[in-house]
Amino acid sequence: MNEITFEKAKEIADNCAKEHGKIVAKIEENDEYWKFKAEFEDGHRDFDNGIGSVYISKKDGSIRGLQPWDMEFTRKFDESSKEIYNYFDK
């Protein structure tokens, strides 16, 4: 098992977001995953299905893209998660 630190997970998520010209704007977590939501720094929105956003497993560091059609996983995460960072709240 390769547990991952929050700092390493954030570094990975930052790189994923930058690949698409975005920043990590929001971070949520539950017991199993961190969700790093990528958005444009100026706050504008595109219809891109969350490209650049990722879920990272706390258990093994595996990465899942944000997949709106994976409704069961998304619902379970949303029901048990809390926001721990919001770039636009500063």
C-alpha cells in the first residue's frame, strides 16, 4: 500500500489543472478521497465536464478524473465530503 500525503496529492492535482490552463480552485475531502476541482483563475466557466479536476485516493494515491456520468461514486462522495479550501473565498 502506498499511502499518499495531502501535499503530494495537491502537487499532482496542481499539475493536472495546469495542463488545462486552470488552477485548483476547490478542495473537498471525505474519508477515502480528496477532490481537487480545477477552474479558470478568472472564474469564467466552460462546458468542459470538469477537465483538469481529479479525485485522489488517500489509501493508495490512485487518480480518478471527474466523471459526471459516474453518478454513484459522485453521489457517495458528495454525501460524505466537506470543503476544506476555496480559492474564490480569499
